[in-house]
Amino acid sequence: MPIQNGQITAPVSLQADVYAALGLQKTGTYYDIGYICSNQHGQTNRYSYRKPIEENTPAEVQFTNQKYIDSLTPVTYRGGQTPPTSALYGYNAPGSWYRLTDWVGYRHTEYPVRASLASLPATADFEHTERISVSYADSGQLVKTALLSMLLSGNPSASVAWYNRILILIKVGTAWRAFLLKRYVMDYGYVNFDLMDQTLYTLLRGNGADTFQAVALLVGIPYGHGGERDGIREVTQDGLTYTLLPQSPACSPIRQFTLRKPKRRCFMTLHIEDSGNSREYWVPDGTLIQASLTYDSETVFVLSSHAFDQGDDYTDEDSRVNEGTHYVQGEVQLPDVRFTDNGQWVKPEVQSNASRTEYDAALQTTFLYWDRQVAGDDFTMDVGFTYADPNYRPET
């Protein structure tokens, strides 16, 4: 029967179906089932759910999720290793029994994932950022995301969820340093190339080199792996193994490039926390605070009537190129609160690194100011505040 919807269907013809699907011609007098099943030609799509596999029987094989997992060997990376040059998964093609029935259900363009790092420039600035699409909804796929889920987790249930991340390897001196980049909150369909991290910046800026050899790897991290925590972090010594997304005509998960030394930057942080003990001192839920931080005339952070709750710890971070002379300044507003509708107003008790503090009785608000100053390598607005609960009665 001919190929239907890109899939070989039974009964299978060695010449009309298999050779045709792989775009091959016979190499001798006959069409050779051993040649075609053993992948000596290298044209078999190893990622197809159904394909020739090693099984010690001439009888028809019942394909299962576990057999699919066993048919492939993922490419992995562990911190401290040299970068891999290929992410093409190993394929356990048959070497003994060759079954024509293994081709029933074979799809020549069935891939677990579609993604590409090819858009990253050959020479990238430290300041370069990019959002890269990762797609699974391909009409040629048998079970969409399940194929990748099985390969990343080794779990035949095909139900394990995962994060997509970029692992960047940078050669600093003679050693390869590996850093897992940040992820998006909704990153199931995207990965983020963004090197803006103060630790990474300090490492590269202070090294003395003008350029660095670098390799970006697209990896999948199943939930519970241990490496799925957010934020840029070095993984050279974490002991974890990261699985690369499978290389195919639809997926290019490795990109070698040159990374330039970072430009001088000012890293800015806004940090506000409830500094109370949650008993005598605490911040009532929904306390509306205001905050802003500016770089020259540009607003970097702004909180407008932000609802701050008991025990909250709010942090925002950003940075700007700081070559030449630039200026930073900031402000935080903390209101008086009442713990009951008819209770007394309570002023906040504040610890901060502000330049000065003012209280406006008419507005019942404490103003913290970080006066305009020349931007340096970092600028932090650090505030701890709480309120003394007038209704608190110590335990007796």
C-alpha cells in the first residue's frame, strides 16, 4: 500500500514504500532488506516512533514507549566537560534480525521538537538578548510532545513535564565554565538567550580577554531534575547531567560563537521586605507601597500602588550600559496603616540604605529618597519595613 499522510502503512513494499520513503535506490541487483533496516545508508529517521529496532526475534515486534526510549541514546552534558559537537542521538539500529514489518507506521519527518539556535550571531555581544521559539505541534508527529517527554525523562508514561533552557559554555582561560540561562515564566514554547547577570558580568569583564570562545546548548530539564531552578547560575560543579534537545533537520540545538567582553554596566536592584517577626511586628496584607528607580531620565523600576502582604520579599533587578557619565536616583513610599477599622494609625518602622528619610503628616506617608548620584557598577535600594501591631498581647 502507498505511503499515506507521510506514514508507511501495511502491507509494506520494500521498493515502493521503504526505499521510496528514504529516497534511496538499490545498490546492487536486488532491493536489500538488511541494507535498508540496518541504516548503513544513514537515511533512516531515528526519531520516528516506529522504525527498525534491534530485537532478537524474526517475529513482528509490538512497539511500546519503552522500546522507543531504548532505541535512542540521548546526548548529554555535565558541567566541566568540553562541549559536544553534535546532538544527534545514537540509534540502536538492528544488526541481526531484519523485519519488514518494523517499517509499518514509520514517518520520515517525525521529530520530537522543532527549534534552532542558528539565529544567534557568530560574534555576539554580552548585551545581546533573544527569544527563541521551541515547537512541538508538527502535523507529522505521532503523539506531539510525548516523544520528547519520554526521551528527556526516560519515562515510558510520556507524561513528564519539563523546562526548556539554554546552557552556555564559555572558555575562560583554559577551563570551560557552564551557565544555565534564565527561563521565561511561560517558557514551554520558548527559550531565553540573555546573559545579564552580575556574577557572569564580573567574571568576563575582570578576566582581561577581549573575546571568549562560547557554545550554546538547548537542553530540556524534567521537573524534579534539580537543575530547573530559575535564574542564571553556574552548573560546572553541580554534578547534574543535562540532556540536549535531539538534533534533526528540524532542530539545531548547538551553536558555536565568539562572545565579546561585556561593556561596563551599572547593575540596579530594588529590594523591599517585611522585616517583622510576624507576631508583634508585621505588614498587613494589601499595604499599598510605591517605588521608582531612574537611570538618567529613564524609569527602570516603578511600583504603583503595589499590594504588599505580610512576609513579602520583593526584588527587581536590571542593568544598563554605563560607559560615560550617567546618574541614578530612587524613591520608596511607605504609608501609615491601621490594624482595625477604628484603630490608631501606625507609622512604619524602617531600616534602609536611603540617602534620606522624610515623613509627610498630611499624606501619612514615609518617603525614602536615594538622591541623584553618578552611576557606579551597582546601585541598590534596600528597604526593610514593618509595623508594631497595637493589638499584640504577649503570651503569658
